[in-house]
Amino acid sequence: MKVFIKTYGCQMNVRDSEALAGMLTRSGAELTASEADADVMIFNTCSVRDQAERKAIGKITFMKKYKKLNPELIIGVIGCMAQNRGQELLDKISHLDFALGTGQLHRLTEVVEKIRRHRQQIALLEDSSEVLDAMGMHSNWQNSRPHTGMIAITRGCNRFCSYCIVPYVRGREISRKLSDIVDEAKMLAEQGVREVMLLGQNVAAYGCNGNINPPPANESPFGELLQEIARIDGIKRIRYTSPYPTFFTDKLIDIIASEPKICRNVHLPMQSGSDRILRSMNRQYTAASYLEIVNKLKNAIGEVTFSTDVIVGFPGETDEDFICTKNLMNEVGFDHAFIFKYSPRSGAKSAEWIDDVPQEVKEERNQILLKDLERRSIAGNLSCVGRTLEVMVDGVSPRNPERWSGRTSTARTVVFKYADGMKPGDLINVPIDRAGRVTLFGPGLVGADEEL
Ligand code: 5AD
Ligand code: SF4
């Protein structure tokens, strides 16, 4: 049985697909990158923005042509959109065979078997925490950087930001057992993984029992988890995404500052720089308290880069509100950000409000922030020229086999010349000769102007 998996959305979905790929191959299935070859097609979907849903629905609809050629083909939708609209999709798309919600992914092989035996449409959409334990195993199948591995440490979200559908499609926040996570990290290290990425909707709330308030300043169960993973010899770098800003307690900041394996790049979702909009988004910080967390991190760690998520055109966002966002982004000095144009998500609180910022204004605000980002990114990259930076080798550049690339702890991409014996996952020191818009260049790359 050949299985084709297509993944949309966030890194959590990528990780879920990997775990499913592992589960399928262990049960004897083969994975294929070709739609035409597949006996089973699985679409792991995202619901966070309207665009993501439309893209996946378009693709699934188009797959009817394969079903016509091969009536035995099984097509399923899983993940957030399946959770949100599974039954509706099965009703509307007659060639769709199953919908598995985010709490039911571990039942994939069982469902496929059932459909093979008695052709029928199946929807499994109940929430279940069993999935958390069942999803521990990896295959690193889709991973183009096999020396890195993703580990889900929490599932779900309790925060209910007014624009966001995640709490409704991923269920309540649960943390995995610390020993299970550490065992998984050890197993990955034994398989050659050198960098782990810890994943969750709010990773920094790990071990906080679903409490929406951060722990006291001198506590951080997430920090303790980071320390445990840092003790594993083979693991050289630890990344994590995404942390809710208020969970950066003093304790967590101290732990990050004192453990060099924890990467010097913090993805800190800001969403807006206007206190009025932050309040209506139900984000529990102000622009000033957000900046205070950033400054504490900068003071404690020294060299650190920040990236963020920002929404433009939230209901009621005025020019003044937008300027506050622009200014706060400048003040923090983000050199990377995901900027999203607000889209109402049915089920989330803000969908009840008028989506009153015109599309052109959203686009204009988006462009303004992108321009600022580009300027800061170039300046940040230029500040690295003349320094020697530690880089984890990712592998050969797709455009030129003599050139290799890797990343710094601060998440900058570096291109350098291959040297004998170099392999993915190695930590090497690269003198930086030149900086482009998104890439730093090591020595001897004359005429190497393309960016990765
Ligand atoms: N509209 C636009 N962006 C959204 N995000 C979440 N919900 C919406 C929405 N309704 C963005 C947030 C979040 C990221 C994953 O997606 O910035 O951090
Ligand atoms: Fe959505 Fe807010 Fe939870 Fe992030 S913290 S997943 S934005 S509800």
C-alpha cells in the first residue's frame, strides 16, 4: 500500500505528518511523493486562516481525477480543518473517504483498513488525549534536515485569543510527561539528530496544568524541561515554538541565559502593538509589558534575535493602532516576522465583529511592515560581517553543490564552501565575509550573489 501525505499549515502539522508516516511505515505501508502512485492520499490541513482552508479544499476536490482512474483509491482529510468541518466536507465531496480530527490521528491505520474492507465514509472527530502518547514516534520522513527533529511537548490551547480557532480545533491544553519527552529526545539523538525543535501552541506553558496565568517569577516547568534536554550529549541545539510572551518568567530567562544549547532566537508572537487592539484580541499583555520581556531577554542573553507573528487589519484597527504596531516592531528590532492579514474564522469570538478594515488597507499595512522588516534584516546581517559565527551545517545548497549552508543559533542562514569531511549536524565556525538580504556568506564565495 502506497501512501501520499500532503501537509498544510504549521510545524505541529508537519510533525504530526511525520509521526503518521512513522506509524504507517511500521504497519507495512510505503510512502510515496507521487499522487498518481498512491493507494491512499492523506491531506493534513490547517484552519488558522481562510486561505489555508481554501487551498486544501481546492486540492482535495481536484483529486477526483485520480479516484476516477482508480476507484480503490482512499482519500482522507485530517488535522484542524477535518476537526472543524469534517462532516461537512464528507457530505460535500463525494470522493472523500474519511475525516480524522486532531484528537484521532493515532487511529489512522485502523480507519484505512476499515475502508479497504468495507467501502464506507468515516468521520472520527471526538477529542481524545490518547493521541498525545500515541504520537511520540517519528520517522523524519518529510524532513529535508534529518539532523533536526521535532517533538510535540504540549497539545491544544487554553488561551482563546479572540481571532483564533486553534482552541476549538486542537482542544484543551495538555502537557506530555517530562520523562516521555526526554526519552523521545534521547531516541532522536541516537538516530543522529543534533537539533530538536520543541512544539506546542504555547510551549512555555508546559507543565502549568492548563493554567492561563504564568507561574511565579522564580518558577518555570518549561525551563526545567529545557535543562533536562540540554543534558543529553548528542543534542547540540534546542529550539522551541511558540511561547506566549507572559510565560517568560525570570526563572525561564535565567535558564535560557545560562544554557548555551538553547538557541539565541526567540519567536515571540506579538500580534499587535496597540493596547486597545491587544485587549480586544484577549492577549494578556500591553505593548509596554511585551517590551519589558524583550528587554529582560536582551539584557540576560546578550546576543539574541527575535521573530514574531503580527496581524494587520484586526476589527477596529485604526491608523493610530497600526502605527503602534509598526513602532513596537521597530523598537524590538525584529529581523523576521510572519505578518498576517486578519480573516474572520467562524467559531472564534472576533467572527462576531465586523471585519471593517478594507482589504486594500490590510495590504498596505502589510507592505509597510514588510519593508521595515527587510531594512532591519539587511542591517542585522551587515552587523555580522567581519565576525566568526558558529553554524550548524544543514547540507548542500540546492543551487550549487560546492556550496553548503547552515544556521546560526540566532537563526541566520549562512552559505559557505564545503570542506572535506563536513556533514549535516556538524557545528563549524565560519568567518563572515559578506551579507545579503537574507543570507550571510563565508569566505571565498566570489560571485556568489544568489541567496538561499
Ligand atoms: N486572521 C489572521 N491571522 C491569524 N492568526 C491566527 N488567527 C488569525 C486570523 N483569524 C495568526 C496569528 C497566529 C498565527 C499562527 O496565525 O498571528 O500567531
Ligand atoms: Fe491561538 Fe492565542 Fe492559542 Fe496562539 S495562544 S494558538 S493565537 S488562541
